Amino acid sequence: MFEDSELSDNSIEDLDAIHKILTTTSWDLNTHFTKKHHFDNKGKIKFTEYIDEENYYPNDTTSKLIRTYRKMIKDREIEIKVDTVDN
């Protein structure tokens, strides 16, 4: 089960009451972290999507964005996707 601290983050980006989704974000020097918590009708978390966007600089003239998507249900990772985009 998710702990209450799982819902804490630097900021709340969106609260979609119709679809019952809470979107929070945080960041560090190179990465922007987004969490989308999906709730059931009783207010319990059904699943959480994690989207991490990391800036990667392989050299002085090139930058890339590495986007990692993970879907978690009750602390089990059920889906992961990694995508790299040239900036």
C-alpha cells in the first residue's frame, strides 16, 4: 500500500476531479519528475504513473532528453518505457 508521503512533492500541477487524477512535480539539477496518481471512487490510489525527464549532454554541442515512463500498482512496476529525444 502507498504511504501518505508518496503524495508529497514540490508542487501540485493539476487536480482533475472528474477523472480523479492528482498530478505533482518535483525536480533536481537535470531531471524533472512528474507523478500522476489515479484514484478510485473511494479515494484509494488505483495506480501511479511516473514520468522522469532527464537532460543528457553527451558533448558540448548536443543535448538529449531521456524520458522514462513507469506505471506502478501497489509497489509493483507493471510497465516501463524509455525514450530519447534530440533537443
